[in-house]
Amino acid sequence: MAGQTETDLAVADEMERLRRERPHARAFLDPFLGVLLARGPLVEALAMVAAGGPAPRPDPIRLGQGACLEPRDEFPLDRLALQRSFETLHTVLAASFRDARSDLLNLGQAACQEPELLYEAVSHMLADRRAALVGLGHSCGVDPRVLGFWCVQLVTPLAMARGRLLGPLVAEAAWNRGYCPVCGSWPGFAVRGSAGLAMHCSFCAATWRFTRRECPYCEAPGPSGQVYVVPGHDAERVAVCRRCNHFLGELSAAALPGLRPEIAALVLAPIELLARQHGHVPATMDWRQMVWT
């Protein structure tokens, strides 16, 4: 319990530091404080359970050919773990994201009345069955974007726990591709250092190195197209591929020293929103890509 209290204080302190140093991002930081505090111990608990189960064996040949370890559409979605995530996070989400509160409360009520709703919705999300997810949102009387956001938030702890288990299995693999070596998802953000980009998976939070001067999404060569920054904070930027129109948020390794990457990356949210408003495309499973009105 003491260790958990220390962790909670560290998260709260880091978020408060961001609020002080990046006041322009406060509206994007504040809703996630409760989520981060509740999600941390949940991921720890789920990771302990996952460690006791089977894991795929890495095949160096397949990894060398670009096959990830466990594709996202084959993610072992555990009903009990998903229900645990719902019970831990749903109330926090409804309290934190006030613009979507009505739809989130309706989803919570529907999930209690229809036990298969949550599993069905997240399964559609993992398999990229967008039409089915939109139809399910309409049948629940909620904005499909809020349903998608809800699904991402509730499955993310399961994905992060899985990433902790599988990430070390491919840590030494030869890998210099734009997608995650664990689950094949696109990066949610990157940290730029002297050795290139350290990619952070938008789904399982695994990390990998990317040193090629190409778009991680479509492998278009050369520099990016449009770049968005907040004046005075050039070390935090969003770069858009001129060919495929996907964007990737980047932090300089020296930009926010001492902060864990998942918290530091929240300062990218305002410029990521700007990129989205201009029609550019983010990673699909990134928990930071919230619904904004």
C-alpha cells in the first residue's frame, strides 16, 4: 500500500509539473489525472496475472521478415480482465471527461444491462470493424466516437499488461520498422534522441528504435511535410507525412527530463488536436486521442 501511495504521489507530482511548465496544455492534462492514477495499479495487477500464462515464442526469422510477435487482431481478449478494467475505470472516465459524460454514463448502464456489450464493442475495435462499431454506437444511442474512446480506454490496461510481458521477448530483435514488433500497431508518439526515434506503441506501450529517415507509416523517404509546434516549445512537435497524411507526435529526449514518457507525451495533445482538425490522421488505438467537442 505504501508503494502504491508513493506511485500515486509521483504521478500527481509529474502532472502538476506539466501544468506549471506547459499551461497551454492544462485542459488536455487534467482529465487524464484520474485515469492515470486508477490505471497504474490495474496494469500492475493484470501484468502479474499475464505473467502466469502462456506467451508466444519469438521466431527470429519471422521477426527479421517484419512479422510482429502477436498481431493486434489476435489479441487474447480476456473477459474477466476487461470487466475488471470496466469496474476500475468507467466511473473515472465519466467523471473526468465531462463533455462526453452523458454518453459515457449511457454506455455504463448499457454494459451493466447487456453483459456482452463491452466484449463485443472492444472486439470490433481490435479487428478494425468500424462499420460494426458505428452501428453499435447508434444502437446504444451514443456518439460512435465516444464508444470508440470508451473501448480504447478500457482495453488499454490489458494491452499494456500484455506489452510488459511480450516486450522483453523482442527487445534484442533486429527491428527498424514503423510498426510495433509486439502487436503491429502504429506508434502513438516518439522520443527523439541522438540515436534516432524511440517509438512508443499506441496500443501495448512497447518501445522500439526507428533510425530510418522515412515515414514510419508508409515509408515515404525524406523529411516530413507539415510540422505543428507551440511557439516557444519547438522540442515538442507533430510531423505529418506529405504522402500518407498520418501524423506522429515527437518529443525531444531533453524536453521534459525526469518525466515518464506516457505522462510527458500528454503535452503533445493540443498540437495533435490541431493536426486532426486540419484533416491529418492519428494512430487508431492511442488512448491520448480523446474526444473533443
